[in-house]
Amino acid sequence: MAPLGDLAGQGWAQVGALCLAFVLSAVIGLEREVRLKSAGLRTHTLVGFAAALMMLVSKYGFYDVLGKNVALDPSRVAAQIVSGIGFIGAGLIFVRGDAVRGLTTAAAIWLTAGVGMAAGAGLWLLAIVVTVGYFATVFVLTPLADRLPRSKYAPSRLQLTYLDGRGVLRLALAECTHRGFGVDELSVDQRHEERSPATVSLWLTVHGAGSITELTTALSEIDGVLAVVSRDANTVVR
């Protein structure tokens, strides 16, 4: 058997490319795992690792069939990876009411596939730079976006869980109005009448120029409110 370095397309350079894709993809996946996203460490690692392997197969896997009348286009595999990864991304996105969830995770999967492709193609510097750019986006741009002034027309979704039969909903709606928020939609998510005391969980879609954080805090202080979840800020106030 030939040494590893003598095998066409299976040398230490290709193994290094796979290892780089594995490490960078795992680092991105770890951040998603810590944030408890639907696609975490394993999914991102496998996507980037597999994308790198496909790029290497595209570059070196068909040397034995090349000839006078045979021509190959390695870029076709890259194009198919980009198209195929869209199915995974689409599966991570779901819509509930007017709220769309999973877009950032789907974009992270797409980016991880690109990192794997770059590593597999031997573009290690680009793979590293894009990985650094990912973390700059998550840890620098996300807080910056949260500090931008909020349009009063931008809706926010709140999940309110409270004890039934105590007039909590009336007080909550009055608190929203008092703080300059209008209620666009109200829908019951769950009602547990068999419990003692009975509880209700419902969704509120509100809009206003006030602070959504202050609103959730004020709602949580109403007697009988068990929890307030702001889906936009991804926070829970109890």
C-alpha cells in the first residue's frame, strides 16, 4: 500500500483541509449550541466537514477518468453544495403567526457550508477570516442592532402566562396602553383549566415607541402573572 503522501488527492494537505473545516465548523456550532438553537454543535460540524469532503472529491476524485475526451468542471459540485444546503436551512425556519424564527441559524448553516468549501478548496485563509467574521457579526453587530432606535411600527410578540379568573388580562392590556403600546393581535396558546389554580398562556402582538424591556418588566410585576416571554429579545421575565 502506498504511503499517505503518495496517494493522489489523499495527502496530508487534504487531511489538513478536512481538520481545518472540522475545527472551524465546530467553533461556529458551539456558539449555536450555547444559545440553545435548533441546529447546534453536531449539525454545524457535520455540514462544514461534509462540504469540505465534497470539495476535495470534486477536485481530486476523478483524476483516474480524465482523458483526451473527458473534461471535468469541479465548480459544479460547489454549486450543488450551495443548492443542497438550502434544504437544511429551509427546515430550520418556521413561522408562527407573524413571527419568523430560525433565520439566523439557517444563515449560519449556509455560512458553515461555505467555510467547509473554502477549507476543502485549500483557501484556508478565507475560511478563517469568514469564521472570524461570523463571530464579529454575532457578538458585535447583534448588541449594536439592539441599541438602534426602534420604529413604533415594528411589532413585538409577547407570551403572557397568568392565573385565570383574576382579571390579569385586563390589567395587562391597560398596562400596554399606559406605556404607549397598541395591541394588534391576541391569541390563546394554552389554557389549563384542570389545574388548581387554572392558568392561561396567550400571545400578544404589540407595537409602540416605548421600551419593550420595560413593558415586559411591568407586566411581570402584575399580581397573578407567572411569566412574560419577549420573543424579539429572546428573554424571559418571571
